[in-house]
Amino acid sequence: MTGWRRFERQEATLEYWEIRQEGIRCFLRWGSDRTPGKASTSILDDEEQAQRHAARKINDRLRKGFTEVDPPRDPAETEAETPVLDVLTRATGPHAPRPRYLPVDDFDEVYSRAHTPGHPRGFHEYYVLRDHGRSAIRFTVRAGSHQAGVVAPFLEFLCSRRDLAFDGRSHHKVTLPGPVGSFGHALLCSPALGRACAAYPAVAARVATAFPIYHCEIGDEDPEVLVDARIHGHAALPYGDWDRSPQPVVDLRFDVQPSPYRRTQAFKAYRSADLKKLMDVLPQASPQSWVEVRSFRGETTRLEPGRIPPFADLLSFLVN
């Protein structure tokens, strides 16, 4: 199921509920003819789980008296042939100035826009177009870390790989042919994973995401659900900051009692600060307590109350 399915129920008001499953994600929209609509997204471990999740949700609505009806036409279908930048330019409010995407010198079909570059939250936005402008790869650079001489080799790389993020896979971790600032690798994400234009439904499925990374920031064998957690979760990688220090993968599973964290038997993405907090409480924890740490290479090490290495040694294990 990739298109939206719509279900309605007429009671005091006309209620509607819509669902779309794409890959490991289930998208929901619901509301009534008298209230603003709401939306949510669930991310499952794999596509099979997502399909089962969608089926359960649909059966639940049918049991509650909803009936399936034809969904309204998806904006993505209406605008399917409209170039991405045309859609984005028209998407501003009626009184807001229209954004201007300017061609980047020395690159074909590459455009950029500066968003309040003098502001602490300002950034530069780039689009590498493909398919006559109907799809694109997008990346951003925080204004304070933007250097044209560093961006240029990344653009050269993307221009030679315009189709890679659209090959049906969720992501690609790629070794760069040459350094981009301090970075030696790049991550290219499908439109669903990158969510580059999630706020613009007409082009959301046509804009992929890319950014340079350190080798240690994305696992070599990461499934999509873990990459999603690394770039969108509570430990999200600040990938728009090209001056950042390495933010290594910190996958943890643990049972530490007592501790401020709920135990987990499966590896999940955390921050280095979370690991430090667990290490601080581990010496006083129960003798049965333990923490397992996994690096981007898939290597693991185990900590116990009587066996805790220096934090600097663990960081070296995670980065190198």
C-alpha cells in the first residue's frame, strides 16, 4: 500500500481517518468536518511489520463503524509533472515574499537559496535537480559553517550520483572520492527517510536528502530504522553543521538498577552523554547490572560494575 486509503463515519459529525503505508512507515491523518485535522507517523522495524501494523489499524477502524471511501486526489498526483522548485516557490503564503532559488555557478541544474545568512539559525539550502527538475537531492549547510570551497566538491560528488538516492533503497553510506572539509563519507537518503520536503506533500516523495558525514556517524550495516533514529531521533545528528566534531554511533542495550533509564534488551541509538550517565551510576548499581556498547562497525564491548574502562577509551572505541 503506497496510496492513501480513506475511511469515514457519520455520527454527530462526519469523521474521517486516512492511512498510507510506505516501506517501514505508516502515515495517519484524521479529523472531522468540524475540527482541524491531525497527523502522525509510526516507524516500524521492517516493511512486514509496517504492513501488519497498517492492517491492524484498518481493522480497528472497521470495527468502530468506519466505511472505506474513495480518497481525495493526492496533491502529489496533481503536481507530479511540476518541477520541484516551481512547487516550492508557489507554496509560500499569500503575503510572504516568494523564495528565489539561484543557479550555482559552474554546476548544471544546481540551485541554492540563503535563509537569513546573518542570523544564528540561518542556513544555505541546495537542490541538485534530476529528471528535468521533477526530482532533486537537497542538503543544507548552517550559515556559520558554510564555505563555498567546501561545498563545491560535495556538489561535484552529488552531480555524479544524482540517481543513487532514488534506486529503491532507503540509504547509501558512500566513501567520498576526496575530502569535503573534514568529512570522508556521505549519506544519501531516500525521500521517505530523509523527509527533506515533508511539509510539501506535492513534492515530498520526489526530494531526497544528502549530507557529508564522518565514518563513525552511521553504522556500516545500519538498517533503515536505525538510520532514521540517528538523523531524526532524540540523538539526531546535526548534519547541517559542517564544522561539527565527530558524533559517533552510540548504540546501547543495558539493565542497570537503579538508573534513570529504562532497561532495554535491544540495541537503540543514544547519545554519548547517555552513555556517560550510565557509566556514572554503574559502580553503585546492583552486581547483576550491565551495559553493552556497539560501535558503527558493529563491534561490542560490555561494561559491568567491576569492569568500567575510562570514558575516553570508550569514545576512542566508538570513533576509531
